[in-house]
Amino acid sequence: MCGIVGYIGQNQAAPILIEGLKKLEYRGYDSSGIAVQNHGLCVIKTKGRLADLEQKVNEVGGVEGSVGIGHTRWATHGAPSDLNSHPHSSMNGRISVVHNGIIENYLPLKAELEEKGYHFVSDTDTEVIAQLFDAYYNGDMVDTLIQVIGKIRGSYALGILCSEKPDEMIAVRKDSPMLVGLSEEGNFIASDIPALLEYTKDYYLLNDNEIVVLKKDSIKILDLQKNEIQKEVYHVTWDLSAAEKGGYDYFMMKEIMEQPKSFQATISPRIVDGEIHLDDIKYTDEDIQKIHRIHMVACGSAWHAAIVGKYVIEDYARIPVEVDLASEFRYRNPILDKDDICIVISQSGETADTLAALREAKRQGIRILSIVNVVGSSIARESDDVLYTWAGPEIAVATTKGYSTQVALMYLIALKFAQARGKLSDGQVHALVEEIQNIPAKIEQLLALQDELKALADANANAKDVFVIGRGIDYAVALESSLKLKEISYIHSEAYAAGELKHGTISLIEEGTLVIAIATQDALYEKLLSNVKEVKARGAYVLALAKEGNTEIEKVADKVIYIPQIHDKFTASLDVIPMQIFSYYTAVARGCDVDMPRNLAKSVTVE
Ligand code: F6R
């Protein structure tokens, strides 16, 4: 979503802010701006891309000053416009604020301020913070911020400048990510690591309502009682090249191609001599035996990974698994037993609904195991146990390697839990682990189908509606495939459990409708063939996915893509690859911005 960068140091702030914001472009945005201390606060902001902001900065001959805040906005309150862009300022120009999140009670606060004579120029909730800060300002930024925090309700990561304190910048967060970077040449705030990487790899993570006071050569972190807090310095273990395109046209293709490596990186530290060791979590065999039910919560593709997990865990470990959309779980008053556990899945570790679902499960006293890609993210920090997916930074809005590595951990959890509960023998687990270890090589084989998939995508790029069907785990992959296609190509697409089509949706199939049939479950192959015949009889054009050797399907489908032979339970890891590539080339053929689809953001930190 929105991005924040702040800098205070020896160098010119404006170029650092703009470069930092460029590294956050992937999060999705519609406008941007900066405020720099320059004998008063100089604010430049605009609707549009960062190139538009750069142009505006150049038009005024650049902005001198070594203290500044910058922002990329993803509109929530008020349409994208110059006035609604951040930074927002107090009426007198004394205060400038950048904000990620949503202030829920901004309307009554705005009314109070208007009564006091404050005029507002934007439709945003953030402008209220700037004006409120100004109204309370007593010469001390921290005291003032504490008062502001006492009044506002909602989620926020804030960077604040005051023209009367040209050598100081303050920041705070609640339910929205914020990092503090430290370097010899100055200090930083940022909503995500890539913004800092060019300057530093050392950073602090802020907890909710910790206030940071930055000067050019010092950083102080305080609680709401103004007690100083000592923090551990984190060190980023990957470098800038991991967050760059590396010769690919889009991050999405780079990330698709990285999947063998990220799958391997996620499983290999956890497999020793054919045994699964989830040493990063504190579950004993007795803990696993006691589990009564697993609740999985997640959003979007992570929810699709959870559905794969349900099939695999229930089948192998025989533990009932309920999968909930996090946005539903948090409000449906779920029934949780003390011996239940909650598995929370999130690439970013910052998704607002998923974090809220985690908190609901925690409030009801059950143990939280999270599967997260971003080290030190909010979900990771609030969980009892964390299994990291070692996918590396994922920049494209549409997840690929994030999803694949989540699915990889589903397999390891299923087998580990099954073994601990005596549902699989050591020998069975060894054989299945070997299958999992062969997956990266099989993904490589599928990545080589680029040309064939591009041709298919080009031929079908004008499709109006696409239906993706499958049964069992193939249905879980159909959900993910359909989302991938629609989110980046804007073609309407729906996933259906193949057996469910004739209960309504089949009426939408007409001459030439594209149906993608995922037919990679040996146990359900015949059934799926019947479903393909049903749609063919209504004129559908069928593109099928099947396992090598299962050629029967060629008699009914128009085109078949084969995946290497693999155990039914692990097909998701292979099926998804051609579907990602097909979606990618469809979006390219339609001239879409693959990495930043319209209206979407990488990490959804608002409800
Ligand atoms: C789709 C996609 C989203 C995310 C969802 C959850 O390609 O990326 O559906 O999966 O927003 O995000 P995380 O995993 O960060 O919680």
C-alpha cells in the first residue's frame, strides 16, 4: 500500500526520498510527495507517478535540505489528486505529516478542529493529524505526538516534521509497518526495507506506539511514558540486487523463475537425512498429538495455500482443518477450543485482516503458528511460533514464489504432524520427503515451457471470460490460477470445483468460452474427464493440465500442457507454474502493467 521514507543526515534529502520511494513503487500507489526542511517546510506533491513528482521538483530547481519525509499514496479517503497527496500540512504550514493506515475517527476530530477555525483543503483523514498536531503543539514534538495518539483511533505509521524543529524528525506506528534505518551518513524511517537498502542494512523494528526521535546522528526510541527503549539492531541478509529486476522485464517473471531456488531454500534447512525437523518452532510430539483442530486464516493467495494445506494435512495427519478468510474469521465469532491451534499465513506479515484474525485467535487463548516471508513483520512478532518461507523479497504485487513456498511448508507440516501422530510410518515419510525434494527440478522443467505458454497466452488474450476447474487439490490450484489471471490481465475469471459447474455456472459456457481444466489428480482423473466432456459439449475451448502419461485427455481437450509425474498430494507446486506463466503472458499481451495491476497494492495494511 502507501509507502513512507524519511531521512535526516548529512546529505541532500530530496534525491534520497525519491530514490527510496522508487524502491517502494511495487507496493502500488497513485500519487506521491515530499516535504523538506528548507527555512520552513517545502512541500511538493502530485497525483500520478514518481516521474511526475521528479518533474515538479526539477521545475522548481530542486529542493535544498537534509531533512525530509516522502510518501507514495494509495487512495483510501478521497480520490487521487494533488491536494489529497501526502505530505499533509497544518493550515499554517508549521507541521508536515506522512501517514500509512486509516484514522477511523477523523470526521469528529475534523469537526472539532473546524470549530476552532482550522480549514481543511483535502478529503483525507491524514490532514486531521497535521492540524491536530499543530493545535496541540507546545514546543515539544514528543509531548505533542503523545497527545495526538491519545485522540486518534485506527492504524498509522506516521513521519512528522515541524518547521520550528529543523534538526528533528519523529515517527510512530500502530498496526502499520515502520522501520528505522541507521547509518553513518544519517538516519531513516521507511515502511519497507527496499527503501533503505542503498544506504544501510541495519535497522530497528518499531512496536505499536513506540515513538522514535531521529536526529542526524542519534536515534531515541520512547514509549508513551517517555521511557527510553533499548532495541535490537536487525541486519538485512539480502542485497539490493534481490530487489531489482536483474534483466527481466518485470519482477513477476523474475520471481516466477526464482521458484526452484526459493522452494529449495524453504525445505532444505528443514530436512535432515530424510527426516523433517521443524526446529524453528517449539512443538513437541506431545503438543502435536494434543491438537484437536487447526484453524487456518489468510487472505488471497495465502488463503489458497491454506486450502492446499487443508487437503494435505487432513489426509496425512487426520487433523480437522478449518480454513477461513481472515476478513471473515475476525468478525464471525469463531468457536475455538483450547487444544486448537491457529495457522496464520502471510507473505508480507503485515496484512491488516490477517493480523486482526491472529489477534482474535490469540484473544481466545489458542496457540499461533505463523507462516511468513518477511522476517520481523508484525504477524511474525505476534505469533507464538514462526516458520519463515525463505522466498527472498517479493516485489511484484501478484505473488508467485511467496505462494509456492507457503505450499512447501504445508507439505512439511502435514508430514511432520502425521508422523508425530503415528499416521505415517518413518518409511512412508522418507518416501514422501524424497518426492518433495524432487519438486525444484520438476519446477525447472515447467519453467522451460515459456514459449509454448506464451503462444497459448497470445492466442487467448482476447478471452472475455475464463473458467478454471479442478477437483480436490486441483480445485485449490484453480482458485489460485484464476486469481493470478484476473488480477494481472483484467480478464474476468472464476474458479469452480469441477463437480459444481452443472449446479448453475455451466449456463455461462457458450461457443468458444475458455475453460482451463486442471486434471492432475490420478484419483479424480476420470471424473474430471467427464466434466471436460460436459463443457466441450457446450462449445467451450478447453486448455487442460494433466500429468505426463495421462494422454487420454487429449481426446477431449483442445490443448494439453503436461506436468511431470508427481504424487497427487504435491501437484499444486507444479500445476501453478504454467498457470503463472500463462497469466503473465496474457497480461503482457494485453499491455497491462504486470507488476503493478490497477487498484492493487502489495501489502494490504488497511481493512
Ligand atoms: C495475489 C496476492 C494477494 C495476497 C494477499 C495476502 O497475487 O498476492 O492475494 O496473497 O493480499 O497477502 P499476504 O500474503 O502478504 O498476507
